[in-house]
Amino acid sequence: MPIEIIPGSYCGAPPPPDLALYSWNLDPFLLAGLLLMLVLLWRSRTGPAGVGVLVLAFVSPLCAMSVGLFSARVVHHVLLVAVAAPLLAAALPARRASGAALPFLVSTALLWAWHLPAAYDLALRDMAVYWVMQATLLGSALWFWRAVLAARGGIEAVLWSLAGLMQMGALGALLTFAPVPLYAAHALAPLAWGLTPLADQQLGGLIMWVPAMLPYAAMIALSARRGWQAGAGRGVA
């Protein structure tokens, strides 16, 4: 059994369905950190929206629900890596293009590694490991999206966004078609919601497989439009 540094679940015990909407996380350290981030990014166009997504992930009842339901945990992770990360990346100062291959490989490896049953279950019963999970998922996704936004020409951004879409869909498909429940952390709580652990896992896989790919598709469309406009501008010149 791995040594636990700070035993316990960060968002507490999974709430029953009738209390779920009242299970807000009002951790003062978390709220102070989010408020500081909001102040620093207030003047940017996408920063406040990115902070708002983090509030939804960590402060709203979704935080507590994700302790019990794998499907809610998938929504939480998707909000981090596919919604908050690109919004925050766009709010930061522009960076010079340096290639997206390494950020893609690192962010993909971390996303898949944290969904290995042993790593996943440890993160949900150890608060220190939980925050390592959150920091590495968000940080690596932020790195990836920064590289996509800095890519030279629309086609490069399109291709890397497509790569992100494909890896997210592949992980979702594997979770959807897994024949048995993979996560001990969600062995009991889904029953209170009228779901078997396997059905909850399949729902989470479907969320990662289809809706989670929409932000990548949006980036593909935006990048293609940016590339087309740049090409049209050169043609006029």
C-alpha cells in the first residue's frame, strides 16, 4: 500500500443526491488563490472566464460530486484541461513559437497516467497527491495550449489541436468499453445515484469521448480561420 502523505479526500465525503447541490467547497486558501488569479488576469479577455471555470471545478458542488462519481470526475478533468487551460493560455502574454510536440507528449502522458487505476485511486484518498494531480493536469494542458496558440500558421495549430482531440477521444473510448469497473474509489457511491460502478465509468468515458472533444474542435475551427485569414492577407499584399 502506498504511503499516504495527507490522508483523506480534498472535497470530503461524496454527498448523497439530495444534498449534492448544497455541497459547496469554501476552502479559504482555495478562494484566496482564485481571487488573486482573477485580479492578475482581470484585464485580459479570457482570463476571468478561465478563473470562472476553475471556480466551477473546485468550488461548486461538482467538486464534492467528483469524489463519488467517476462521471463527475471526468467533467472536472475536462474543465481543467480542455476549457480552463486554453482560456488561461490565451490570457497570458504571447510567447514565441517553439513547437508543440513536447507539450503534447507531456500533457497526454500525464492525462493518461493519472487515469491508471492505482494513481487515480491514490489521488482520491490522499490530498497531497490530489493536488499534484490537479497541478500537473492543468499545468501541462496550459503548456500545450500555449504552444498551440503560438504555432506558426493555422495548419500547425489545427494539426496539434486534432492530435489533442484524438488522444482525448481514445482515452474516453477505452474507458467506455472497459469490461469491468477500474476504480475502487467509485465502487459504492454511484449506487446511491441509481448507477452501477460500470455504468458510471461508461458515462464518464462517453463524456470524455464526445463532449470533451468539442473544445478541441472549436480550436481547430478558430485556427483554420486564422490561417485562412493570414493566407488571404498575403494574397492581397
